[in-house]
Amino acid sequence: MEMPSQPESATPPARRRKVLLHPLLVTVPIGCWMASAVFDVASRSADRPAEFTTASTWLVVIGLLAAVIAGLAGFVESLPIPVGTVAHRRFVVHLMFAGAVLVLYMLDYLMRLGAPPDRPVPAGLVVFSLVNAAVLVVTMGTGAAIRAASR
């Protein structure tokens, strides 16, 4: 049985937007790293700081692994952005911030290796963790600017 054809005056079907993986995947490292900063602060006043210190270290590691996966997805999804456009310039800025965040959290992890795991997170490392979280928030803003320029 043959389907009747649509009249020429019919509106075309709505275009489906492509689902991007990068914005979905970055929620894992962002959540891990923000929770890590909260646990760092909590370890300073907890009766049993080792639990917060250990959890915070694991969150940094999980965030690093997830960030690599999210970054690869973001890079692949950025390939169609034409060079020389506002969106491409914003992508380059976002890429620089994202790379900086990755390096900062790698340093964060390395510094944690030298800290005793059964004590509160050292004050200097707590400050470093909070600075990292602030840079992460800026990086998130630069990522959102790419989407705004791509529309």
C-alpha cells in the first residue's frame, strides 16, 4: 500500500537538535571537584577528618579521569566550528582555561600525596582547592559562551 504524499504547502518536519555529549559529561568532573573543595573545608572541623580527606582525594582523581573523557568529547564536538568566527575564538579561550584547570587539579592531587591522609587537609591545600574551584567556575562560563555564539 502506498502512502499518500504530503501537499506541497505542508510545513517541513521540525529539525531535531543534535545532543551534545560534552555538556552532559562535564557535570561529573565539576561535581567531583566542587564536592572535593567542600570536603576539604569540612575536614578542617570534623571529628574524624580522615574520611573527608580520603574522600576529597578520590574525588579529585575521579574528576581528573572524567575531565579527560569530557574534554575529548568537547574537542570532537568543536571540530565543525568554523575558524575565525566568534564561536571559534571563544572555543580557544575555553580550551586554554580547561587545560589550566586540568593542570591545577593534577597539581592538587600531587600535593595531596604528600599530606598525611589521617589528618585534616592542610590549610594551604584548602586555599588552593578553593582557588581551583573559582577557576573552574570561570571555565564553565567560557564554555557557556561558546554555545551562545554558536546559535
